[in-house]
Amino acid sequence: MRALSIGLVILYHCAHTEGFPDIALLKAVARTGVVGVQVFFVISGFLITWLLLGEEEKTGRIDLKGFYYRRALRILPPAFVYLAVVAVMAAFRGLPVTNRELLASVFFVRNLNLGDSAFTKHFWSLSIEEQFYLVWPLLLMWLPRRARLWATAGLICAEPLWRQLNTWHYGATQVMWTRTDLRYSGLLVGALLALVLEAPQLKAKLDRLLAFGPWLFAVAGATLMGLMHIFPEASSKLLQVDPGLIQALLIVVMLVVLVEGRGGVFSSFFELAPIRWVGRISYSLYLWQQLFCFESTGPWFERFPLNVLASFALAAASYYFIEQPVLRWRDRRRQKPALAPAPGEPLP
């Protein structure tokens, strides 16, 4: 589903670029692309939690230092290379990016509205994720195993209440909606799925529901897309409470169907080699597409579909020449055996 996530993001951004086809259906689909980041959050929450639980099961504990070390080598090198390129272009080509925005991105606090540049704006979601993962492994370590599932569910339920309190206190137009404490539900819904799959009784009940896997996937996907059109920009009273949580609950239904390999034709589609490849380069693709896929009447590489091709070219270069060499070096240094993959891993 990582391919779905990045595909929706790119489609959403490209809909505002010169040369995008004037096709009503395609533009309608593109408008739903804003949900792509929430797909990204749910997948990330699931995978990280599953790996932490797997480590604990295998070694008896969560290695916090090891987690942060692995996380840094996974996230920082591609991100810092991207920011370095943006900084050079700002210095020598007049790219509208301030030092404040670059520093906010380097320290992953870009979600606090520290600038307006389109070229670092996408770091808001990466900032939320990294801030969340400073706290989440600690919480898993401190909570008793029996309390984890219910504590996670409680935190998920608390988010819409906290959002509503912020709305009442500050007014909706004054709330900074990219604060981590207002946008963590997707990550925790994914984490909750990992905890459910670790609980034998809940897993057995889930298996019975997954007999209808393809239907569950189709209905959840159609409902998700339908809500994005029926209630654009969370205009309904219901979706104003917490649109991200409603999206995350539908996304996690689709995710568990694919993770457990019960999606029929949908699972087969996401197992196609090109789709899996897009999923593998999705992180680099998310970073580099921001240079090309935004509303512009600029040079040829900012016009559809050449902007998409340029994004893929740089993302592939980032994946093969930055991500993979760093991860191979990291794995050579690790003394511990590799953790068992999540069910159905690798995800598409």
C-alpha cells in the first residue's frame, strides 16, 4: 500500500500543474489524493510497531538505542541530501526557501508552520512521524503488555476530544492542525493493528472477518473515496471532529486485508512487480516529487507528465545510490539476526 500512498500524493500535487489532463474523472480522483499521507501514517505505525514487538518477542526487550540508530540511518541520509540540494538551489538559483525553513526541516519541526516554501512543506508529515517515534517506543517499553492494546485504543479515542477542545478554545482558524498531538491517530491506528495481530483471541476473530477480504477492501476503499467527495475539506460536522481518524479506520481495514493476503484480486494487483518497486522507492519519491509536482508555469520539468518522470528519476537515484548503500552498511554492522517480517511482508 505504500505505492498507493505515494501515488495518491503525486496525483494530488500534479492536478495543479500545467499540462494535467482536463478529464473530470481523473481530477475527481486527484482531489482524494490528500488522503495519501494518512495511508502513509497507518502503514508506518503498523510496520514500526510490528518490528518493535518482534524484537521484544525475540530478545525479551526493546532496544531503544538500536531503534533510534536504525531509524536515523533509514530516514536521515535521503532527507539531508534532498535538503542540501534545496539549499544549494536557494543559494545559487534563487529558490524561495529560507534558512529557517531548512533548519526546521533538518530538525523535523517543519509541522509547526515554520515557513511557507513549497519545497520543504512536505516535511510536515515527516516531522510528525519522527516526533511520534521519539515517544512511541518509550510508551511501549513502559506499558505492561496487557495494557498496551487498551492504552493505544484509549489514545486513539482521545484525539477527537482533544481536537474539539482545541477548536473550542482557539477557534478552528487559529488551530495549527499539523501539530503532532492533533494528527497522531493514523500512526496509532496502524500500531493498534500490530497489537491486535499479536493477540491470539483477537487475531482469531479477525481471521473470520477476513473471509470476506476482497469485499472489505472494496467497501472500505469506496467509502474512503466517497467521503472525500461528499464532504470535501471536512465540511460536515461529523468529519470536522477528526477527519484523519475516520480515514485511518477505513485505511486500516484495507491494510489488514493486504497484510494477511486475503484481498483476492486486490492483493494480486499490489503484488505486481512494478507496484512493489514503486512501494520500495516511495520514501525517496515522496522527498523528490516536491521539487517538480506543484502549481507552476515554470520550466519543462515542472509540467505534467515530465514532472512525474523527473520525480521518478531522482527518486530511483536516491534509492539505489543513497538509501540502499547506507542500509547495506548498517546491516553489515548489525550483530543481531534480522527480525522476522510482518505477515505478508514485504508490503507493496
